Amino acid sequence: MATHTPHSVLEPRPSALDLDAFVAHYGDIYEHSPWVAEAAWRQGLTPEHDTPDALAELMGEKLQQASSDEQIAVIRAHPDLAGKAALAGELTSDSSREQAGAGLDQCSPDEFARFERLNSTYKEKFGFPFIIAVKGLDRHDILNAFEARIDNDLATERRTAIEQIIRIGKLRLRDRVKR
């Protein structure tokens, strides 16, 4: 496992890339939302942004500055946890690896039913899927968080989903550092 320090550098270095190359390499950090990477590049990248945490911070700022509709679109681009896309093998490679790492591919039939019920109730209430950075969590932690957050109001849950997406982005960038 790689140790991530402030001096860990992404390759290719973001600051050395033109827009197309940057989006090709880093546009998938936020699920099906390359516009976030494009917005970060357009602000201007310096060698400081060649580290995963600095690039994640800049991309996170772009997402936080986005309109409510743009933020909701990014949230909705994420798959349900342990949902039909996972069962059908239709997740992005990052999502598939993250969900498997949390043991979501090993749910019992009762756990899958619980995830399906919570996914449905949550999406009906909020209009978008439940988002949580699953790295370091197991399926029991995730189910507990799901049940705790389902009673939140819409504004709190949208803000929490964006915070979690930014965390997911940071973890994905850290995983891309050359070991």
C-alpha cells in the first residue's frame, strides 16, 4: 500500500497537461462528470496541483461553486450502493473496486434486500442516490450510515452528498499516485 504524503505526485503531472489530456486522465474522478476536471483546469494548474490532495481540493472547490442543478447532476451520476448496476456489472471500474472493497459484493440476500429498500426510500425522499465514501467502511457501517442519514432534510443531505463526493475524489486521486 502506498503512503500518501504531501510530496506524492500524480503522473502524468496535471500542471503539464493540456485540457484534453487533463480531462482524459482526470475527468473520471467524479463519476460521469468530466466538467469538474475541465473547470479545475480552466482555473489554472500549477505544480502545486500535481499532488492528489491539492488537485482534489481544487476540484472540490469547483463542485462546491457549481449551481444546485449541476451538483444534483453529479450526485445523480453515482450508482446505488449494492444496487442493480453493481449486480449487473455496470459500474465504473472505480465504483466497482470501491464497492467490492467495502464487501458490498458479498451481501447476504437479506442485506441486499435492505440496501434495495433503503436505496428506494432514500431516492424517493431526496431525488438522488445515497452517497458515501465507502473506503475504510464495511457493509454494516454503510447500512448504519444509510439509516442514520435517511431522516435528514434535503439541504443537509445534498450538502453531505457533495462532501462525500469530494472525499471520494480525493481518495481516487490518492490511489493514482505512482507507487
